[in-house]
Amino acid sequence: MTQSSAAITACGIRKSFGDQVALDGVDLVVDQGTIFALLGPNGAGKTTLVKILSTLLKGDAGTATVNGFDVATQGADVRESISLTGQFAAVDEILTGRENLTLMARLRRVTDAGQLADALLARFQLIDAATRRVATYSGGMRRRLDIAMSLIGNPPVIFLDEPTTGLDPQGRIEVWNSVKELAGQGTTVLLTTQYLDEAEHLADRIAILHEGRIIANGTLGDLKQLLPPAKVEYVQKQPTLEDVFLAIVGATGKDGAGNDRGIGTDERNSDEQALSR
């Protein structure tokens, strides 16, 4: 990966809030048309970095570029090149799905907003719900609509800040498919997540952010090589008392000859014979 082919670069990014250090010298490079996952626990600094790269927050030190524009000195150009989808879907629940898309298209001064809205509804499998109020949408549908709205204006770079937080498994899969489709059409995606399987499933490259620093960065294969292969040891299983009992008496409580082999059977039979006398 080279700087010339990069859609996003960051070098020595630092940010503190009072005595709390959020970012402590972050370096990264995201190639064009790829999915880059920034993986880390809550409080690692993921959202802070996204805010700096999207010009919503000014870093204390370091430099960064997005789509070739400096985030500190060319903020307007950066904002025209990106779309940001936050942790919660920014959709109007009173409007229908189509009305949300049409409104966003008009705000961005896109010609033929209605046609674009229909195309995006089809692309994100929302045609059947186009005329329904968003308040009736599932979490996955809202997230897909939110991402569809992010594509209006064809931004070359999209930031997705924990896009599947709070979604059920089906909703997560729906969002994953949408993200993979974006990258397949040439959009650069920087995805923040705290889900290991999400990063593994989606990302071309993964960076692990911990306590404000990137402590690992590479492909999934690169990261796996950081640990030695696991050694599998086979331990002989010792039978339990239940295993012994069932092996002797069988699941039905009878031995191979069909006789009752339950515990206390001999004593019970002797008692019954004594009573019969």
C-alpha cells in the first residue's frame, strides 16, 4: 500500500480531553476501494479518530488526509468527499423510506431526486417498504436506509461508526451485505467496530486500537501470524458414575437378559417374597 493510492492517511494523530488521552500518536493508511476495520473496545478512541478524519473534531497534533485533502486546512473539500454514518441511524421516523431519501437528495441538490431514491431503495432491498413510515422498520432496515442516504452524492469515502450496534443477527447480516456491496463498487469504507467477527467477516485490513494507540495493523492473515498455531492435546475421557450405571443396566434399567437391574432390586424382591409368605 502506498500513500499515492491511499484514500485516508493519518500520521501521529493525538487528542486529549483534559488529562484523558484519547489518541496517542495514531498512524494509518487506508487504500482506495477497500474496507478498513478499526477494532477496539469501548473507550479505545475509535469514534474520536473518526470525528477528526471527518473534520468534526480538531486533533491536538499530527496530520491527516481524506481523498487527498488535508483535514485541517481543506475541511470543506474533505466534507464534500465523505459521508458519515454514526452509531445510531439518523433517519426521520415520521417520513417514509422514500421520503427520507428524496429529502436528502434535494438537500444535496441532486437532480431527479425521486429517481435516485427509487434506485437506492432497490439497491438496498427496501422497495417493498418504500411507502411505509420508518417508525415501522426493523433495526436492520433502518440501518440500510441510513447507509443508502449516506451514498447520495456518490462520496468516495464513507465512515461507518459501529454500524451494527444494537442489531439482531439478521440485521447485522443485512448491514454486512450492504457494506461489502459498497466496497465492491469502489467506495472506500472505514468501519469502526468492537465485534471481532464483524472485522473478520468484512475487512480487507484490520487495525487494533487500544488505549489510544494502534497496537496491530494488517490483513487477517497477518494478524493470525502474530500468534503461534494452537497445540491440540487429546485427553482420555474418564467415565462418570452415570456412564458406568447406564452401561451396566442400560438406558431402560434392564440388563442384557431383560432382567431388572435397578439399584436395590434384589432387596426389593426379597421383601416381596417374605410378604407373600
